[in-house]
Amino acid sequence: MNMSCARERLVVIGGDAAGMSAASQARRLRGPDELEIVAFERGHFTSYSACGIPYWVGGDVTDRDRLIARTPEEHRARDIDLRLRTEVTELDLDRQRVRARDVDSGEESWTSYDKLVIATGARPIRPDMPGADAAGVHGVQTLDDGQALLDTLEGTRGRRAVVVGAGYIGVEMAEALINRGYEVTVVNRGSEPMSTLDPDMGCLVHEAMEGLGITMVNDAEVTKILTGDDGAVRAVVTQDREFPADVVVLGIGVSPETTLAKAAGLPLGPHGGLLTDRSMRVRGHEDIWAGGDCVEVLDLVSGQERHIPLGTHANKQGQVIGTNIGGGYATFPGVVGTAVSKVCDLEIARTGLREKDAHRVGLRFESVTIESTSRAGYYPNASPMTVKMLAEQRTGRLLGVQIVGREGAGKRVDIAAVALTAGMTAEQMTALDLGYAPPFSPVWDPVLVAARKAAAKVRGSL
């Protein structure tokens, strides 16, 4: 055990949002004389916006480096020993050390730690089927993944792309490929795209995607990916159809990258993510923290653990970890599941529970859907907006909100996110003093219109 006057060593596994936020915050609070920081990253990049990759691939962001918030050189200038292209392959918890391998040379070495941060992120889900690892089949989770996809797009003569899956990644990548001039087919096993929405709201996204020129194939399960004589992808096969493809993007989703943690016997939740306490300490391990896409978080609405891989959570969790390692005190209380995306000019947002989420945790609820506009109806360029709201029976507690509409629709979900976090009822929401002027909103904001209707329905059910 280190003496109190000895310099401690913090080892960080993972060089993106959670890991480097933790390292940077710990460094702000403790200087190099007190804390040595060693960070391992198996890729080429650190502290970048993975959420921006579809916009880089699609050409909205022209320079990859604009997605990088802090370069390796900037981290090293702050006395963080950052080792790129170095993959941690084993955790030895008894001896408090990690084994790391240089990706290029294969050389291995052990590094001891006093405190450990696991920020290994998530990995794209690859279906267990023939051809899933063929050349031209891409998951998109890291900047290295994005660069590999761009290399394929630039080196492929054909212009046919198939996206497997229609979640956030699948929908955003479909639009990116359309923007690059590809003929795009999205194969989705659900009844509608965006399974984070209820199907009645997902159908609005479906219409927008087809309006963009994307071919949507719902209720279809991919069974295999065919390759040509050169080993490259040539088609995606479902139960009853075959879709020619020169490139395939997997948008099925991601799962926590907890291979190391599982092998070391660290506690995992029902979704395969690491379990932590509110300080982001791994449960049962005083000197190990975890954050980002490899952890599960508390859903404040349902009271259950969920895996929600978002950069906003990762950065906040990294700050919490770094503060605690640095000698301060911070907690991450949980999330309400807020997310926003777009297809062309259609904005898609959600927070809280969907109907099936509420059913799964045994909540009885009322559901309402309203149509409104982004601005006063008489003001130029007012656009339609659909808002769906769930409220608990008897109590009227807000459970979830989904919004689909044009300009000005998506960020309205933040009103509901705050209300959910505060535990407000639909009735209480109707009294919120929101900003109003005709260029920004009708007299009754669409979210408040939904709240009024939900509150009335709850009262009618008593």
C-alpha cells in the first residue's frame, strides 16, 4: 500500500469522453507531484465527438479534426501520459495492475495502479451470421470506424448502400449516405424506424425517410450477407429478399464493451454494463471507477438500470469520477433518457418512457397525442409538430414525451426532461411559465397543450 506522502498512479482505460474527462478533471485538482496519470487508448484519436461521425461521413462536417475536442498532444502537455494504439488486454485486480499491448508492435507490458478508471465505451453490435465481417461491412462507433467507412466509400465504384437497423445510428447514417449520392435501403426488423419511439410516432419518421429517397424495409430480419469472389460484400439477404449492396453499415445499436471487466469478475448489470454507485465507483471496489458507454445508469423514471450510450452522460460521468479521484465529492444521480436526432429537416426527440417501457415496469398510464405548430399559426414558416405524452394514472406523474416535427420541435423535449427530473405531474406542467412570442411558439406551447390534454385524461380516469 502506498504511503500517504507517495505519488499515486491513476490508470485510465479509454481515451474518449468519459476517460479523458476523468483524467483532465483529476489533473485540475491534483498536480503531477501528487498524481501520475497514465491513459491507454487503442485507437488513433482522443476526446472526440462520436455523435458527429454521421455528419462527417455525410459531408456536413468537412474536416475530421473538427470533431476532436482535445488532441493527444494537448493532453500530454497537461502531464497526462497518454499512450495511443495501446490496448489493455487484462486486469489483475489482486495485484492492481493492467496488461497492455502495443497494437502495432505486439509488445506487451504491465502497469500498476493505485486508482483505475474503466472507460472502454461500447462496440457496434454485429449480427452472428455469414458475411458479417466481410470487407465493406462497417460498424460506426469511433473515428477510426468513420475513417474506415470513408475509405470504403471512396474506393467503391458502386453506389448501392444497405443500412441494417433503423435506430439513431442507422437513420443518421442513411441520411449521410443519401447526401453522398448513394442509393440507400434500410432494413429494419421493427415495425417502424426509431424503436426509441412508439410505433405511431416512428411512422412519421418512416414517411420522412422515404421522402428523402431512402427505401425503408420494415419487419425484415437479415439472415446473411453475401460476398463476391474478392471477399467484398455484394448483397444483404433477408428471409425472403435480397438487396444488392456495395457497402453495408450496421446500425443495429451498440453493447457495452465490458470484456475486460467481465473477465476480471467485476459486477455487470442486466444489459452487460458495469454497475457503479452514485460516485461512479464500481460496486464493491474502492479504487475502481467506470463511466461512459460501458456502464449502466439509473433511470429516474422507472427506477431501473438502463444502458444509454450518449456523450452527454459520458462527459458528466467523467467529471464526477475525476472530481472524486481528485479529492472532491460529486455524484451522478441518473438519467431520464433524453435524446434528439433528425432526418433531413425532420426533428425527432424523446425523453422518459415509451408505452412498452411503462408496461414492462408495471406502470398504468394515460397516453395522449396532439398536433400543433412550432410558431403562432399566423406567423410565417410555422411548421407542424406532433407531441405524444404519457402520464401515470391516478397520480398524473409525467412518464414520457415524444416529439416529431420540423424546425424548433426537437429541443422542446428539454422542457419535458426537466419536468421528468423534477418529478412533475402533467397538471403541474400546465402552469410552467415558458417564453412566448409569435416567432417562437403559439400562446400555448405544444408541450403544454399535450400536458393539458394528459391532465384532463388523468382526471377523467379517477
